[in-house]
Amino acid sequence: MRIAVTGSIATDHLMTFPGRFADQLVADQLHTVSLSFLVDGLEVRRGGVAANIAFGMGQLGTRPILVGAAGTDFGEYRNWLDRHGVDTASVRISEVLHTARFICTTDADHNQIGSFYTGAMSEARLIELQHVAERVGGLDLVSIGADDPEAMIRHTEECRARGIPFAADFSQQIARMSGEDIVTLLDGAAYLFNNEYEKGLIETKTALTAAEILDRVGTRVTTLGAKGVRIERKGEPDIVVGCAEEEAKADPTGVGDAFRAGFLSGLAWGVGLERAAQVGNMLATLVIETVGTQEYELRRGRFMERFAKAYGDDAAAEVREHLKG
């Protein structure tokens, strides 16, 4: 199964604040917030939602096709992704703009404040998915993640026009989207990804009920934080999958991307939705235990040992047949 992953490619600048953001906010002055946080550390890491998802899929051996735009400074990053099983040949390189930057501060309660500079990402709207499909011999699924808004709309419309199944995954871009744009991007999606907060925001902005959204998409996948994930399909019972036990909690950045990487890899393997969600949750656990979105290592033996502990021997036996390493 050939899966293209579209979305941002970026460098993450991750900082940690030893206090709590909430303690610095004055309730009746929120309309004039002016704050500066003295942070303890800075980590510069590879990131961007599409690159993070593709990296995770590469770790699982499913050879994803990364589709996005980056700057001429992308060379070292490209080499890294190539070495970790990602097809980067469809990444557009801008001649004038730098690769996007994500700057994020995390407090003691793991709350986050972030800013994103789009840079070369703005050229993603110039990418034609048909050229990608022709290069790789066809596409079975396109994951449309947070990206240049016009690129997201173009990719979605092209998938619908060409009959390519797609997954809608707005994440950070929901905040700037209108309800009309959100409906455009989710209508006809094979999969809709969101977390609990995004689920409510989608329904509020579109004025659609949860049931009405399920009329428009095939499968809705809602991540629930520490409670795992819920999968909904019209006329079918919900599937709820709990999280695997974590050994530490280092940094939540990229956990959602890792879940998607595992889930999409499960789809590529042809396993059921529950099993795909279990793989996603297990990969997400590795990320939360590590600072940085692509700094974890997938050691096959240890991964399967922890997977079996979390989800049982039968589930592990099915996954083991597909996991390379």
C-alpha cells in the first residue's frame, strides 16, 4: 500500500519553562498579555507534522512518500529521512525561502505555547499530487496534514477529483480555518483525525453535529490523551484502545504525529482498525519518553515485548509478521 504524507516539514526549537504558564496569567488582563519566560534549555530538533509522521512510518518499515516544501537548507534533513526509510523525492525545494520553523515552550505541567514560521511551506500549494502518483506507480491513500492552507485545499480537491482516498488531519491549522474550509477539507475523507479539543472545535466552527460529520467521512479517529483513542464509524460500535504503559514522560511534542505514523502503518499492513490504533499508541509512547519528535529508536525486540504486555500475545503475533527490523 503506497501512502503519501503531505504537510509541514520544519525544524523544531524546543524550550522548557520550569514554572506553570497558568501562574503567570492575570484573569482580568488576558486581553493585554505581555509575557517573557526565562527557559532552562533549548533543543533544536527535526520536525514538521508530515516529516514526523513519515519518519515514524519509515521506522516501521512502510516506506512512506513525503510530500511538502522545504528550503535549500533541507539537505542534511533529507539525508536523515532517507536513511530512516522515507521517500523524499517528492519534496519541493524552494530557491528563496528557508525550511519552516516551529518554536515551542513547554511548562512544568506539559502545557505548550508555540509559534510557527511557514517559510518554504508556502510553496506546497504548487505541488501536483498526480506527478507524485506517476512517479511511484499510483497512490492508495494520501494523508493531508497541517500545511499551507491553500496546499491542503488543493491536495484535498485533487484527491476527490482523481478518486484517491485521503485522510483529513488539520491539527494546528484548525485555529485559522473557517467552518466552510473545514467542511471542504473533511468532506469525503476516508479518515478524519483529531484530538478531543479539535473535535469540539471542528463541530463548533462547522455547526455540524458529530453524527453529521460521520455522514461525511468514513472513519473518525479521536486521540484522547492518556485515555488512548476512540474510533467511530457510522452504524458501527465505537472502538476504544487504551495507551501502552509509559516508562517516563520527557516531552509530549510529536506524540500525535507518532500515533498517526503507527496507525497509517497498520493500514499499510492491512491489519484492522483496532490493531492499527494499538501500533499508533505504542509508537506514541516511545515519543513521549523522548525529547524531540524523531529522536526515539524503535528496537524491534523491545517494541514487541512492550506491545505484547499492553495488548496481548495474539495482537503482538499479528504485528510481528509485518514489523521489519
